[in-house]
Amino acid sequence: MTAVRVRRAYEDPEPDDGARVLVDRIWPRGLTKQRAALDEWCKAVAPSTELRKWYGHDPDRFDEFARRYRAELDDDERVAALDHLRDLAAADGITLLTATRDISISAATVLADVLEAR
């Protein structure tokens, strides 16, 4: 099974993180590149700016956001990026990093579900 974890970008790295990949379109405020300890920044899989602004991390909009975001992930431009993330997950596991305060309603959580489903 693919090892996919979701964590806040502000958390310290853990030994079992595998590849640490930031999946936000915008760099986390106040976070240095050294502290982030990223292996990659994959903006290609982040929600569109329009969708991100519409959502605004409103818990009441999460289900609709997740539906719309999954539809965006079916776009041809994102398929290669998703395949790359799947390869990373299969190799040594992957930790999807986000600046979102509540990861349970984050795009990273939706992305983790998509990666684990295929």
C-alpha cells in the first residue's frame, strides 16, 4: 500500500516522512526553506487560485471544494504530476505538506485520498 501522510509545513521533519513535498500554490508565510526541509515543491497539483479563493477554508464548503478539486486533478496537465507523486509514495512513502491550519479540511488531505485510491 502507498504510504501517504499529510502534515503541516511548519512541523519539524520526522524520520518516517519519506519524500517531503509542499503541495500548496503559495509558499507558507514565515517558513524558511531550510526549516521546511522539502524535497520538492509541487505547485502543479495545488488547487487553482480561483478554487482556493472560493473555498477560503470554510468547513461548510469542504465537500464541494473536494469535489471541484478532484475534477481539477483529472486535468491532463496534472496527471503527470500525480503520477510522479505516486512514484515517490511507492518508493519510500511521501508526506504532503501544507500551510493550512486544519489539515482535515485541506487540499492536501483530498490529494492524499486521490493518491491512495489509485
